[in-house]
Amino acid sequence: MILTIIDKIPLYSTVREAVSWGRRNNLQNYHTHTHNGRLGYMAGANHSVFVNTPPVTTSPNIVTPRTPVVARNTNVNTNTNTNTNTGGGGY
């Protein structure tokens, strides 16, 4: 289940969903965010991998919220944790 959308990328309730979305969009690994007190999982080792990532793709398991959710600066912990050491890179 999608918890919210951050920078046009879905934040999922499970690692499996995040990794699956990542595979469909050529991303590896995942990182975490806290949204409304709940830990969520996002594809990619960090946000720098989203430079050339397409917006959210339509999938049968996507639940569209009834009201748009604005995640920036509202209950989103911007501290991220990766599950693997990606060895540098970035901007």
C-alpha cells in the first residue's frame, strides 16, 4: 500500500513493494522515510537516484488517496537510512 508520494515517488508500507517498484523503474536497493509516525520504504538507495526516474507508474496495487497528500515539510522525516552500503557517488 502506498503511504504517500514524495517527489513523485511512492512511499510504500513494505520493503517488497518498494523493491518491486524499483525493479520496474531500474532502481536498486531502498531507503526509508517516516510519514505520519509510520515507517515507509522507498525504492532506490537515496533521493539522488531519482534524477532520471519517471513519475509514479500505474499499477493494480496502487491505492489513490481521496485527498492529495503534500508530503514536503509535513510529518516527513528527511533522515534516510539505506539497507546497503552503496559506496559513494551522488552529488
